[in-house]
Amino acid sequence: MSKAMKVEIVQSESKAELDSLINSCIQDRDVEDIKLTAVLLSDNKVQYTALIMLKS
């Protein structure tokens, strides 16, 4: 039997904004794990993404 898990994704072109988005998302929640990625876009901007896994 697999356990249920809720996943939320937040993205930003700013590390500071991403940090704020992550903090607001995980506040008072049971976080299992957070995965972070950074992607260089074609216009030389960086897009930061956080995949936040929450326990159900």
C-alpha cells in the first residue's frame, strides 16, 4: 500500500522570493522533503523551482 503525499511547486526568478514562497508554503505544515532546482532560461534568466512534499 502506498502512502499519500501532497506536492506543491513554487517558482521564482529570485532566490529571495523563492525563499519567501517556500516559507509561506511550509508554515504550520508537516514537510517530508524539499527538492530545489535552478534552470537557465533562453533569455539568460535563472528560474528557481522548489518541489515541496507534504505528509498527508
